[in-house]
Amino acid sequence: MGPGLLLKALLHGSFSLLVFGWAQIIMDLQPLFVLISGTGHLHGFSHTYLGATLIGVFCAATGKFLGEFTLRQIDIPWYRHNRILWRVAMFSSFLGTFSHVALDSIMHFDMAPYFPFSDGNHLLRLMSVDALHRFCIYTGTAGIGVFFLLNHLIIRRKSRTAPAQRRP
């Protein structure tokens, strides 16, 4: 979720963190089932780019409506948007599923991200698992900081440009 937080801070309404997060959850349902049942391939079809494409379509369609429902339920004074455009849902969902495959490909030896076309995984050990975890933590921390800084500046700018209210 770290890179997603940074993307949300930088892209604002062009990116849905809710849809991105939903895609992350759905991607890991298959490995969760394998861990619980003890049967199957841990990082199987859901952790291929083909699987990520199918899951991305599902997550965009369901995540748009779940995200809009969630946004209507919460009341954040400085955030009044409760609509997620289809292009934003698709972009956020596919970014969520494809980045999930890419980042997991770096750290999991049982990944075959290009299956059924290839069993290779050229990203395996591209960096250490510790470095990958630090990357996610640093991008998440930066994203939170940038998000609140930009929102503070936007609120300040709006309050300066708002017409002065007359007092009777």
C-alpha cells in the first residue's frame, strides 16, 4: 500500500486508493485460501499478469461501487468527492493488480508472473526483501506527508481566496 499512498498524494482525483487497496486484497485471496486449506500453489494464477488482468477488471467494476459507498459513509470535512470515475477505477485497479504481481515477483521464488507463456521470473531478487519492505514503507510515509501537506496548502489557498463575510 506504500506506493499507493504516494500515488494518491500525487494524483489526487485521478487515482482511487480505495480501488487500489481493494485490488490488493482480492489479489491475495487465492494465496490465503492455499494457506488455510494447505492445497494448491501459493502464488498461482492470481499472481500472474494474465490473472492480474482478469482480477483487475473485477476489482474495477466492484471497487468503483464499494469505494463510492465507502466515501458516502465517511465524513471528512475537506474531502467531499464521493464519485469514482470509470477511468479512475480501471487505472487504480490495474495499477493495484500489476504492481502487486511485480512487487511479489521480487520476493517470492514460487512466482511465474508470465505464465502460461513463460515460467521465468526475471524480477526475482532484483533487490533484497528488506530493501523492498523499506521501499514500501518509505513511499507510504512520503505519500502520507505529501498528501497532508498538499491538502493543507489547498485549504489555505481556498481560505485566502474566499470572499470576506460581512458582519452585520
